[in-house]
Amino acid sequence: MNSIFIVAVLFLFFIVIFQIAKASEYVSVLKGENLAKKQNNKINAFLMLVFLVVGLFGVWYCNDLYYSKTLFVQGSASIQGEKVDSMLKLTLLVTGIVFIATQILLFWFSYRYQDSDNAKVYYFPHNTNLELLWTVVPAIVLTILVVIGLRNWFSFTSEAPKDALTVEVTGKQFGWIFRYPGKDNVLGKKYYKNIDNATNSVGLVWDDKSAQDDIVTEQTFYVVKNRPVKLIIGSRDVIHDVGLVHFRMKMDAVPGIPTTMWFTPKYTTKEMKEITKNPNFQYEISCDQMCGNGHYSMKGIIEVVSESEYQSWIDKQSPYYFAAFPDKNPGQTKLPVSDSSKSSTSSNITTNYNNHKI
């Protein structure tokens, strides 16, 4: 109720100001101050030109000041992202030309057609050729930009090459979970009712043999230079968005509706540190969709490594299955137990296993 009252007061205030201004104008005319009005009009027309020059200079100055601080200078870190950069350059070129041209015409017209006793009114109600020009040309230009965008989109979301590394990316409040296929190179089945933050963060179906060798990590995502990587994207709770700003990629993470995209990294993390001359450089994965109070902290790290480095890393990882069933890990040292303890332990494992089955 208070907000409505404030809006009403502001509205009445503006009406009063407008009426006072109109009354002042009429009084000036009646007093013979029309000459002063014309002089003010000339000053305002001149200031329009000044504002045009200062404004365009401000645009150039801001671009010169901040362009070097953008990621655009570094270029895309993925092959597919190069197409996004090209599309952005074309869009900026077209819109930049239109912006500068329209602003010059806008302020020049304000100066050129200022109030004058010698000016004659010329009525120009209709011109078919001009209407076709400003309708057809923008429509064609925008259609070309849309077609380029759709072509790139279909390329990124199409089927990835056969040699692509497949990684599942799952968003949660407020972090990222990454799942890699094991030696069988197949991601196992999962079911949302199996999700358990302690032992099964993505809800894997333990009865599925393909799931028993899957590798699950959080917050750090490993990919290989010059090898395509296919992302299978989902969410555990609300809508998130996988943002890969250095690779010029992004895709929604929707609960229950897997989405996919793929790209090919061009530079390892080490190489990017040299390119950017920043020893602390890190590729980032961010959430580009407002997802709750902790949205600002939803950041992950992407490590782009060589093929040998990736194989060395993956060989050191233990299947996630052993986190849920450590007794089934063949590499784990088992302590001797009494017969009664064996019976009790076996019963507990069976119960725990059955609790994780669908």
C-alpha cells in the first residue's frame, strides 16, 4: 500500500512540474520574451552537437580503456569457440555501424532542424521505397546473423566425434560433480532416488556393471588438449547453467532433462598461463543461471592437460563404487576378524548393498 502511495505522489509531483513549466512558457510568450526562447533553442541545438562529439569520444575511450581487460583479447581456448568469436565480431561490426550512424543522424537532425521563423513545414506522410528499405534490409541482416548462430549451435550440439572423451557434468547447489567412464568406456545407469550425499552423489545404480567402474570427482574437471570432449549435462536440484567462458560455450543444466554439447580444447592450462602471462591462470566452469543464495560461489576448475597427463591422472583414480562398498575394493588391506565378526560384517555389507539397489 505504501508503494502505491509513493508512486501516486511521484506521479502528481511530475504533473505539477510539467504544468508549472507550461505556464512559465506561456507567461514568457505573453511578456514578449519569445526572442529569449529562440536564443535558448539555438544554444540547446549547439549543445546537441557537443553531446554527440563528447558521447562518441566517450565510447571510443571506454573501448580503448577496457578492451584489453576482456577475455576477447585472449581469443577462444577451443576450436569451436573460434566460430563464436567470429560471430561476435560480425555482430559488433553491424550493430556498431548502425549505432554510430543513427546517433550522428539523431543529434545532427536536432541541430539542423531547430526552431526557425524561416523554416517551412513539409509533410512527408508516406514513401514506399524508404519503408521497404528500412524494413527489408534489417530483416535480411538479422536473418543472416540468426542463420550463422543456428549453424554454430547445431554444430556444438550435434553428435560428437567417435574419439571424443565423454564426461557427465551434474550441477548442484552449489557445486559441480563430474563423472568419467571407466575401462569399459561406458557411463553406467543412474537413478535420482539413489542419490546419497555421503556415498552416491549422482545416484548410480550399483547393480549395473557399467556403473561400477565409473569415476566421480567434484569441482575439478580434466580434459585433454586437441581431443574433443562431449559433455552430458544435468542437475540434481534446480536449473543451473554450465558456463565455459574461456571456451565460449554454455548450456543449461536442467533436472531430469539431459543436455549435451562438445568442444575441442586448444591450449593446456600450462600453455594458457604463458599466453596470458598469468602464473595463476585457471580455466573456470561457472553457473550462468541464478540458482539460489550461493550462486556466486558455484565455481569449478578445468584442467586442460596432454593425453599422457590425462591417462596418468585417470589411472590414479578409484572407481566410485568402492566409496560406497570399500570392502569390495581389491586394493584395500583387510584386517583379520573373528568368525562372529565376519558374519556380522557380511550381514552389514549385504544390507548396505540392498539399500542401494532399485
